[in-house]
Amino acid sequence: MLEASDETILLYRFRIRLKNGDLLEMMERLVQKNRESHFLATTYSFHWQTGEGQLIKRWDNAPHFPNLPGFPHHIHDGREDVVKQGKGLSGLEILETLNGEFDKT
């Protein structure tokens, strides 16, 4: 945790091995301004891949697809070059999404 005069910055990164052997890497940078009660995610990347390293999905907000609706939020779906519109997400929302995927099986 870093503190500036008017903001607090939290950065977390997790590597989680899922029950089926898949890997989920989660990174989020959160900022709290003026000691407000909430944090705002400014940067995130949630990368889900098989145990063999094949990309399943990655949700992120890196600003490299400026013409995509919802910029900078996007999803890499199955391959790095398959990119579709996304929306801002939190780590908790990703965990809920994956939990729903595993409930289907």
C-alpha cells in the first residue's frame, strides 16, 4: 500500500490454480482519493488459461484497442488476436463469473 498526501494506492496480484487445473492470474490497481470510503480500480488484468497454458479469456483495460466500443475495456477470447468489447470488472466479479462457469459442468 502506498500513500500520497491525498490518495492511497493498493496493488494486488494473485496466481490461483483452479480445481480443474486451470490457472487464473489476477492483477488490480486500486486508488482511494481523499480518504473516501471506496477504492476505484484504475488498472486490471484477469487472465484465465488452461493448465497447459492455452488462453481461455483475459479481461483487461490496457489502452491498446482505441476503436473498440467500451474502450479501454476488452476481452481476449480464446486467442490473443480475438478481441471483443468488454466492461469494467472487479476481481470479485471475475471470481463469480468463473464460479458460474464451473457450476455449469
